[in-house]
Amino acid sequence: MKRPIGVFRLVALACVLSFVAGMGSMSSAQVPAQEPARVTGELRDVAGNLSPGVTVTFTNTTTNQIFDTVTDGQGRFARSGIPAGNYTVTLTFNREVVYETIAVLAAGQEMVLNINFKELQAQQEADQESAAKAAAEARAKFAAMKVRFDAGLAALEQAKATRMQMDRLPRDQRAPLQGEFTQSSGTALTELSAALEGISPTDANRGLVLARLGEAYELTEKYEDAARTYQQAVASKPDAPSYNNLGNSLARTGKVDEALAAYQKAIELDPTNTAVYWRNFAVGLYNSGRIKESLDPLKKATEADPSNAQAWYLLGAALVNTMEFKQDGDNMMAVIQPGTIEAYQKAIQLDPGGPYAAQAQQGLEALQAMGVGIPTRQGQRPAPARPAPARR
């Protein structure tokens, strides 16, 4: 009496498995290239019983040539005369495809193909159990990571707020806030580092964690660590803010060429904020003592956004600190570079009553004072003006 094959059909439809490993064997003898292959085997259903009346079809994926056979009363089949090539192997029962896989047949090959759906079902169930366990572990790991990330982010925001308070105060009044800043920034570094360790290299959130950790390093003036972290961040998730911050950190460490490349990438990804990125690059150059080199990005920043008072003030300050002097008798006369006064005037016009206007006005007054010359026996060049922090 023939046993129905329908029992294993539902399982078979979910299986698209290769039988290259663990399901067949082949001879290794060298044979003429023109000799066809032969495939034999047996089929068993989900109860482990032999399954007769199943059509086994080999379809060449290149030529669409078909070679088929049917399992006998013992559930066994044999098919000879199959040319070498790549094949789709299909099992059909009652005109319905119940299983499909692939096979690569070599010339003269003797392949044994035994398919036992009882074993396949057991393996499938084991795989599903393993996948469910792995998913549960991943969820638990993510939850733990998020706890550390949220704690680190909260500490980072607190450290930023404290730093802003400190920057508004004279240096001799910052001490009461220094301990609070040290504690919150240290917590940010600890928690965000722990979050990074708890996330896989392929996790979609990795770039975000790295970006925040980079901010924590940058806030604590660990610029080399910040640059290294931002480089990992853009490798994981290339976005304009991370490239901008990478440029800031690289400029702080004196790696100007690499910083320029980072800012240019930020501009490419976010052209609407071109002026911000050029301005940040200029500040990095200025703060690292490369004031003359800051002129070109500052000019580009004012061209990209002529309404930004900070950029005009910085341009005026950079022009002042790169101007030349010439000897005139006992006096050293300043040679004011073209555009210096105009840059200061533009800052005053755009920021009336604001900090950049006040600093620009001081710069103009200093230039007016230098107009009559500086006695070489009594004075030197004016000290370089300090630019205001760049806006991100």
C-alpha cells in the first residue's frame, strides 16, 4: 500500500536546501568531459517512510533542457544521461511542486541524492529554536546597550550644559563648576564606551553610538581619541555632522589636510551648510596657529553665507593678524590688507549690539590707533585676536 506524500509537503515547501553537504556522495575518478552524469537516490516523508510516485526533475539552468524520472514503489529513483552543468532539482507530487534545490553535475559524475523529510523537519525545528534563542539574546543585549547609551547621552548633555555655563564665566570663577563637568563628562565617556562594546559591528545603531562617543572625547579635549572615533563613525554611517566633527578634531590635532578632506565630504553630503563647514575649518586653522591658511576658507564661508556676522569678524581678525609691517624711520607702519576694514564693518552691520559687532569695533579702533605708526622702541605687533568658537 502506497503511503501519501502530502504529510511532508508543507514542510518541504519551506525548505530550499542544497544537498552538496551531508546528502550525497560522488566519485572522484577522472572521466572524459563528454560522459554524462548519473543521479540515484531515495525519498522519505516526514514519518521516515519511503515515498513512491514522486517526480524528480533536473532542469539545466542554462539550456532549460529537462531530465526527469519517478520514484518507484520503494521510493527510489535513478536518472542517467544528464550532461554536465548547473541544474534546478524539483520534486513534484500530484502536479504540485513540494521541494526544490540546486545541483552542479560534473561529466561522468555518479551522485547519490537521498532526501529524508523527517530529518529535514527535525533540522528545521532545531534551526528555528536556535534562531529564536539567538533573537532573544540579541534583544536582551540591545536592551542592556540602550540603558548604557541613554545614561551616556544624558551625562553628555549635562556636561555640555555645564561647559556652556563655564564658558560664560571668567576663568577665575569657573572652579565651582569644574568638578560637576569632570564628573558628568567622565560618566558620558564610561557609559558610551560600554554601549559601544555592547553593539555588534554590523548594527545599524553603531554609527550613532560612535558619533556621541566622539562628542564626549571632543568635549573633554581628547581630540586624537575624538578623531579616531569619528573616523569609525563615518565608516559605519557616513553623514555630514560626523564628517564635520571629524574635521574639527583633525584640525585641532594639526592634521590640516585630513581635516580639509573631512569638511569637503561634509559639504558634499550637506551643501546647504557649506558656510558652517568652511567656517569651522578656518577656526581650526586659526586655533592651531595657521592663521594665514584660514583666510581662504573664511572667504569661502562669507561667499557661501554673506549674512553671518561671525564669519566676517573672523575674516577681519585673520586679515589683521596676517598683515605686514614696514619700517618708516623710527616707526613700524602697519600695511592693512585690502578688505580688513570692510570685513569688520560688515560684522558690525550684521550684528549691531552683539558680541561680534563689539569685537569688530575694537578691531577697527585698534587699526585706527596703528594708523600713525608704532614706535619700534616702545611696542611690538598687536597680539593676535582670538576668534569666537565656530557654530556647528
